[in-house]
Amino acid sequence: MNGAHDLGGMHGLGPINPEPEREEPLFHAEWEKRALGLTLTAGWLGQWNIDVSRHARERQHPVTYLSNSYYENWLAGLETLLVEKGVVTLEELEQGKALEPAPESLTSKCAPASAVTNILSSGGPCDHPTDDPQEFKIGDKVRVIQFNPTGHTRAPRYVRGHVGTVCDYHGSFILPDENSKGNKIGQHLYNVSFDGDTLWGPGNDSTIHVDLWQSYLEKA
Amino acid sequence: MGQDHSHDHTEPPSDPALRVKALESLLVEKGLVDPAAIDAIIETYETKVGPRNGAKVVARAWTDPAFKDLLLSDANTAINSMGYAGRQGEHMKVVENTDTRHNLVVCTLCSCYPWTVLGLPPVWYKSAPYRAQAVSAPKGVLTEFGTTLQEGTKISVWDSTSEMRFLVLPQRPEGTDDWTAEQLEDLVSRNSMIGVELALTPAELKVIQAGESS
């Protein structure tokens, strides 16, 4: 979707104002720690995947998305998913109190502290096989298709319609556009490089690399 | 609830600290979340998984040519061999800075970041201005970080749009030929592995250490 999250090239957002590396705390408030932990542990209940989760954050109203701090966006996304997936009710969320017990199918997935190290160090690999033929090879010129899907996609607006060069092939990976709807399918994934002046106009001599799935691309 | 589409977004949002507290007590009461698991997650990223992991990878690549070759051709195997693996580091690619090429990593669409080697991303990395400018005006971004590249150096920007996570291999600073990998680690800042800064020079490190011990 063409949401506020798709930020590449946007103007007027002001300076970055980075905190010096050696002075920046890992968290800026205690609640951020709990928001991180809740997002991860609730995710382990298995009711959604990473793309469903990203989409829950990015479909907030643009004003809200851009006004929130990053952990506020995580919190908003988590609240949305918990209610939409029926893990908690809106009334429970508003009251911060359980009004009905959770089913055993969910409570059985509650991760104990002893499982955390193993879960974090295992991660969740996202490669996934496909029977599709690989349409592009390294060195091919490709054009990102012009499309404006209203759902989740990982093709940023700033590359759509532009021509780049395939410079790496990563293998077959879960396609986010479908994964966000609960369909786990694999598709070939490429790294495509774009000349800065192609994307941004004359005088930009940088190269921009973007990972793009096969269905985002056509031969140029 | 900030995500309610019918919500008037001009209404001030409720205090996130209160919302998080209420949400945690609700999920704990329903038996869905163990607060000790949250503590364990926080402890992991506060004490175990952070940019010192990445610094060890970089320092080893600077001192062990076979490891560097493996790191650049098969980053997962190289990084996993040092014991760093897991969430948000399942698929890794390392990009090398040279005399003519400088690399910069961003995630314009969210905040994808190589957690296994750098830990949790800093606030600026997740901020709207960084995500907006890194792909369109990388030179300005480097200027804001006080970073100057050698004349003629071109910039490659890596937008983390898939589950591939990028780590920059900075250039080894001059005047460190007789340094051990362990000593070199101190020169490898987190920011140099994102690409907004260069590795510290020995002189810069000295100034920092003098400041921290005074």
C-alpha cells in the first residue's frame, strides 16, 4: 500500500539528529522494553507472521504513523492484531482485564523464559521453495512494474516503473504480498541496482540496491 | 487505540506507558505471555546481542583473509561460525567498503536491521528522516553524521526490503598494522557497520578513551 511507511525520498521531515553512539541508551523509556518483549512473545503465539505484523503497523493513518515513535507504532500494530485475530477482545484491551479465559490452544503456546534463548537464536528463516522458473539472471536489465497494490508489498514506490540491473540472486523466499494475507508461497528474489540519477535525477551518482521479488519485475 | 480507523487522529494519543502496562497485565492474566520471558528478551539485547558481536566479525575479517573471503561470499556460514545466529540475522550479506566504494544500509519501509550482529537498531535508524534521505540523498546523510569520504568514492545504498540483512565491512584504519583483532574491535563502531560513519582511527579512539576515563 502507498502508506506513510514508504518513506524513500520524502522531503520535509527535518534533520536526522542522531544521538552520539556512545551516549544513546538502548531504550529511552521502561515501557519500550515491555513493548518489545510483548511484541515478540505475542508473536510466538503463532497467530500472525512478520508480514501481517508489518502491515498492521503500516495501515495506520499516515498522520498517526508519522507522529508515533517507533515503539508506539509497534504497540499500535500489536493491539490491532490481538483484537483482529481474536486473541483478546476490544473490551478486554480497553479495560486491561480478562473477561473470558483464553483457549488451551493459545495458552499452550505461551513461551516460558527458559525457551527465550533458543527461540531468539533459532530465528525464523524465510527462504521457501518454488516451482517457478527463474526468469532473470545476474546482469539482466529489469523494470519494476508499475503497480499500486492496496495491500502489503515490499516494492517501494521510488523504484516502481524504473529500470535497474540484476546484481544478485538470493534464492527463493516467501513473497510478502501473499504472506501478509496468510498465503505462504516462495518466489525468486533478486537484488537489483539502480543508478541514482535514474531514480532521483541528474547529479546523483550513488547506486541504490533494492531486493525485489520476481513478480515485481519485467524484462527491460 | 491509535490504529482505530474511525478514530479522530487529532485526539491526543493515550500514554503508551499505561497502554503497555495494561496490555501486559491482560496477556499475563490470560496466560498468553510470561513476564519472565519478556525480562529474558530484554536481558538478551541489553547484555548479549549487540554491536560488539559485529565488531568481532569485522576485526576478524581484517586480520584473517580466509575468514574475510568466506564472510563476503557466504556471510551466514562465516557469522554463524562465530556463534552469532538467530532472529533478524537469518539471511545475511556483508558489503565491503573500498577506496572507491562506500556502503550505507537503510530500511525505507520499516526498520530491518541485522540484530544478531548489531543488536537493536538506534532511534535514528528507525526515524522517518533517515529512512527518507538515505536512498535519495546519502551524501547529505553522511554529512549530518560528520562523515567525509575520500574524493572519488561512490556510495552504494542497500535498502533492506526483503529478509536479507546487510552489514557493512568498513575499511581497516591506517596505522593499525601491528594491532591484534582484539585491539581492532574497539575501532569498529556500530555506526561504521551501518555505513553512516567510518571505523575510528587510533587517534579518535584515544580521544574517546581519554574522555571516558576522565
